[in-house]
Amino acid sequence: MGTRTTGRIFDHLDYRVYLTEHYDKSKAANPHFSFRSFSNKAGFKTKDFLYRVMHGEKNLSQASVFKLSGALGLKREEIEYFENLVKFNQSRNVKEKDFYYQRLSALRGEYAVDGSAVRLEAQQYEYYSKWWHTAVRSVIDMYEFRGDWKWLAKKLDPPITAQQAEHSVELLESLGLAGKDSGGRYKIKDKSLTTGTPILPLAITKFHQGTLELAARCLDEVPKEERDLSCLTLGISRKTLDRIKQKLKRFRGELLKLAEADEEADTVYHLNLHMFPLTKREKPEAGA
């Protein structure tokens, strides 16, 4: 019999890590446990299939999910979570990935042992995935803000709703990124956020999608003197690409220092630097 992992699956956002942990625990409890025996128990003919799944070389099909669920001894609610976890990890489309993450969040909130940890993760995800939360934080830092939600909502461009503005500030407070001083003024706090690696890339991707939409909007709605849009089309090698990326990283650091030293700040700007290939890189010939 394999080691039972009751409830612990709800702590995971990467099914490959979960399977690896299950295998390691089973191996520690029974030295004779192997990838062959694990695969046989799940009904897989290829002895190294699960090994390749755990190392990201193979994906699980719907049929494989149910086979593994039986081998893992999962209960009904665990099977539902496992199924959505696999789809979340294997989805490449951002909308699909976000859809399955929302399902996982709901199931984790219902069945997870540490509900506070799940809520914190969901709050971190929301902060990273919506463009206006970072903008609201900057506005709070610049003005004597004491809770005028309508003013805050209209201050952003494009404007958000007063309800969204209030929720945004509440989110900042919950994450420890803002709070009221003794005079009732909201002040930002210097604090960095961390979140699980399966979630952060998705949240950042959603954030970039939102800012790209804002960039397209500004072509028609923002006066030229208030913006700066330019582009270059370059023919470069991989080596030069790496050098450019390093220069851009240093440049972003210089801009942050300029902003931090600006004591007359009165407007929140978002800077998008876009660089992406317009052609496919030629693969080297065999033996070259």
C-alpha cells in the first residue's frame, strides 16, 4: 500500500511537485516502492511514464488523471481538486489558466487546513494581476488621501469605480502595503510581496495584458506631449539580445531611482518597454 496523503493535495499548486512528494514519502515508508510499482498500481504500461510526468517531460490526459487518483487513494473532493490542478498546470492559454486557478481557489477555501494562507495567496494574486492596485498605491503616496473613494477612482486614467478604489485600498491594507497614520491619512509602507511560483507568472501576465490595453488606448486618448511611444526593429543575435536585456534592466533601475528622488511628483505613469521577435530563429543544422 502507498502512503496516504489525505488533505495535503490542497496545499499544492503544482501537481508534479505533489506527485514527487507522494513518491518520496511512499519510498521512505517502503523501500520496495518504485516507479514501476507506482505505474503498475495506476494501470500505466510504461514503467517510466510517471517519472517523466514528474520531471515535466510528459503531461497527464483526462484518463490518466482518474487512473492516478485511484492509485493515490484520493477522495471525491480531492479528485476534483487534482483534476483542476492538472488542467491549471498544463494550460497555456491565460484565460484558461486563470479559470482553473479560480476553481482551485474556491476548493482550497472550502477544504484547505490553513484558510488564512489561502486568503493571503488570493490577495497577492489579485494585487499583481490588476493594473490599478499599483496605481492606487502610488496615488496614496503622493496626496493627502483620507478615504474619498470617488476622488481616488476619478484620479486614475482610465477611471475605476469608487467601489473598486475602496476595495483596492482595503487590499493594500490587508497585504501590509498601506495603512492610516494617527491623523487618518493613508500612507504606504515599504514591504515586498512574495507568492508561489505557479501563481506569480500568471498574475504578472494578466498585469501585462492590462497595461498593453492601456498603451493602445493612449494612442487616441492621451496628448502627444503627455506620452512617449517609440519603437525599433533590430536584426540581432542571441548574444546581443542578452546584452540589450541587461541594459534595459539597468535602465529600469535608474528610472526607479529618479522617481524615488522626485519630491514634486503629481502624476502616476506606467512605462512599458516591449521587445519581442518578429521572425523565427533558424535552428542550427545537425552536426554544425
